[in-house]
Amino acid sequence: MAVIIRLRRDGTKNSPYYRIVVADKHSPRDGKFLELLGTYDPKKKGDNSTVKIARVEHWISKGALPSDTVRSLLKKERAKAAKAEKEAQQEAPKVQEVQATA
């Protein structure tokens, strides 16, 4: 079975909302899927997507191919996660200094 990670459209007319799903390559766009991995709201400004990075990596390791749009969303999510991790590492020494002086 060929598996693909792609967007599944939800929402109403002129107000799209997408779910990032793992589905069989031959199933319809809004048909059945294997697992829900996240969401994407193109109408929302700023932080408009959520993705379970660990589960995406799991499915990619099993041979699932992400669509072009999902690949772009993953790239943004990974950059956002790396930035948050870097900021957390920079904050940790500051917190330790404050606790040491108290």
C-alpha cells in the first residue's frame, strides 16, 4: 500500500481549514485516512499550523511521502521548533543565575 502525507480539506465554502493526514495514495482527498498528524488554517495570520513532528518522522521512516505543501509546512514547523529549543537553552543559564543569587 502506497502511503502519502497530505492535506484533507475541512471547513465551509470560502473558509477552508485543512488537516494533515496519512492516507493511502489511492483514497480520495477527503476520504478515509490512517492517522491525523496536525492542522493548517491558511486564513489565520501568524502561527497557523500544528504538526506532530515525531509522528511525521515515524511515517516518513516507514516510507510515507509528504505532498509539496505538507513538506513546506514541515520545514516551517521544524524551524519553529529549533528556534524555540535554542531560546530555551539560552534562558536556562539565566534562570540558574537568578536562582544562585537568591
